[in-house]
Amino acid sequence: MAEFLSSILSWQLIVSVVVILVVIHLLLVLAGGGTYLERKISAYIQDRIGPNRVGLDLGLPALKFLKGLFGLGQPLADGLKFILKEDYTPRGADKTLFTLAAVIVVVPVMIAFAIIPWGGKLALPEVNIFGVIIKEQVVHVTAANINVGLIYLLAVASLGIYAITLAGWSSNNKYSFLGGMRSSAQMLSYEIPMGLAVLMVLLVTGSLMPDAIVAFQADHGWLILYMPIVAVIFYICALAEGNRAPFDNAECEQELVAGWHTEYSAMRLGLLLLSEYVHLFTGAAFFAVLFLGAYHLPLSWVGGPVDHLLHPDNTSILGVLAKFHVILGKTVLVVFVAMLVRWTIPRLKFNQVMGMAWNGVIPLSIALVVLASIMIAMGWTQLWQMLAMNLVVGAVFLALAPASIGTTENKKLRMAGSRFHPLAGERVVTGAAAAARADHPHTTI
């Protein structure tokens, strides 16, 4: 038995299992914290307070000092609400697909993080535990160290479209169906420029493995400096893929009630909302790996042990912990920017979303890939050369954008009885009744 276990056990297997368990629970905690953070950010932007009542005292006198606590108990209260509410299935809905969609939507986002390099490499010694020998090995602190890492992440993330389409169709609701169709068209459109952005990373770094991409950035500089336009394109696509504002036309409360999850309630709705936030954090971690150096920080000017801890060649446990906190901090920062975008940029109309993809982002991505290929073939791969190419292409795009994308400005229609845009020759006067304007009590007999 000991010999059999020695043949199948390795440090890489053990570390991968530990990473899976830790990161899955971390993502669940971050998703709950993300709802709290989003509420607080929107409140500050709108000059409100946000959650500030529900603490972590759980109604126990012994925990009275945790009462209130800036509303940090609100995510826990929301989770309990989803569990305890009635799980309702609308009449005419396909019950099997209706339930299956809520499960399918969670699976892709929970396995997409597998290739994220959370801590670089770790050197572990040979150990003998009751006759079971685990040999010395330098392991990758990730769930799956595969040579097609970026392709895996793109493939897994694209599976979410099936869940959204199933949820919209099986609900037997026209608003849900329209939301599902919108999401399908939007995700298919923005997967093209996202794939081209990843292709740009492959052309520059020469690898699809996340560790190799991080090592390249540690030696040559972060890719957001090489390709700022590509980074912006990827970030836009990540927001569109996750149905985040200003691309949340699949939900679009003003038109579709709540879009593709209108008919969902209780824990099934909780799974849908959970998947949205987990997708957001996974996409942010992906962005940090591709363009922000993942766990690397440009601390060469500091020197000494701090700089060495975050270098890809450091294989100590202290280095792994430092790298993990750095990439986690970058991920939260990218999520914070996405939340700022949601509460500062108005939602785009659906025709604007599709026009932006096919008339703007996709042609720009193709131009960048072609020019980058030419420059790499010519050997012009220094930072200033790639940066100059990106800035020139961005300037040309901004100059041509009005002609290529066009304008979709709303045109006001004159309406009978309208106070702000009445019919020609009509004058509309409105105002509150005298009783409403009075500053004393009014009694009707």
C-alpha cells in the first residue's frame, strides 16, 4: 500500500489540491464581499451611506460589540435570505433546464481560475510519512500547470453562454428570452477581440503558459506598458463577457425587468448572482496575469529581500505567500475599477454595444495583431517601439471612429401634453395644486 501511494502521490498533486480548496473558498468569500463593496462604492458615488446597520453580532448579547460594524454583516444576511426564500418555478417553464441552467452557470466560473499562478514556484524536500515517500520537487502553486493555459481559460469562460441562453429560454418569459438572446450575441461578438488580445500576448511573450508570461514581464516590463490599447480592449471584453455595466443589456432593468434571470428566486437566483461576481474576480485575476505582471512588482529600485521575494525564481514559502498577496491585491484593484465604471458610465444601448464590437473593437484588434506581427518579424520588439505602435494605432482609430462607428444619438419626439418637448404650437403648463404647495395642514371633509 505504501509503495502504491508513493507511486501516485507527488508534491504537485498535493499543492494543486490545496490551491483548489483555498481559492474556491476565497472566491466565495470575495463574491460576498464584492456585493458589500459594490453597495458601498455606489453609495459614496451617489452621496449616500450604503449598508451600515447589519453587523456580525448575530443577535447574541456576547457579540454586542460587533453590532452595526459598518454593515459588514449585510452579505451574510443576503445569503440567508436567498436560502430561506421560496424557490419558485413559473408556470410553463421547462423545470429541468430551468434548474440546470442555474448550476451550469456556476461551473465554468468556478473552474476557470485553475491556471492562475497564485504563488509562482515552491521548492519542497523529500519526505517519508509511514513509508510513503514523496520525492523532492519544485512545484507550481496553481491548480493546473498546463501548456495551453490561456486557451483553457478562454474555452471555459465561453461556456457560460449556454447557461444564460438556457435560463432565458426555459423561463417561458419573453423578457428572459430577450435577455438570453442579447447576452448570446454580445458574448459571441466580444469573444473575437478578446481572443485577438490574447493572441497579441502570445506574439510578444512567445508562450501560452501563465508562468512564462509572468517571467517575461518580470524581465522586460509589464505588458500594459507594451500594449496599453490591447489592455484596454481586453478589459472592455472582460466587462462585456461578464455582462457588467455599461454592457449589462442582458439584465437591463428599464427594458427587461431583470433580463435572463427575471423568473429566478431563492438559492437559484443566488447562484446566478454568485457566478456574476466570481466571473468578475476571475476575469480581474486573468487581466492581472496578462498585463500587470501577476505577482511581480517593479521593485528593482528597492533591491534586497523584498525584490527577491517577488521574483519568479524565488521558490521559498515566504515568497509564495508574498506573491499570493500581491496578485490578490491586484485582482481586487481591477475589480474596484470595474465597480467605478459601473457607477460612472451609463448603460449603452444594445445597438451601440454591437456596433462598438463589430465597427470598432474588432477592426482595431485586427489592425493591432497585423502590425504587431510585422514588428516582431522585423525584430522591433523593444518597449518603446511597441508602445509607439499602440499609441499611433489608437490615435488613428480615434480620428476614424466617428466615421466608422457613427452616432446613435437619441432624437426627441414631440408628444402631446409633454412639458419638456410638446407639439408645435402647444404650450404646456404644469404645477402642483394649491393644497400641495401650502405649508399648513389641509383637511378634506
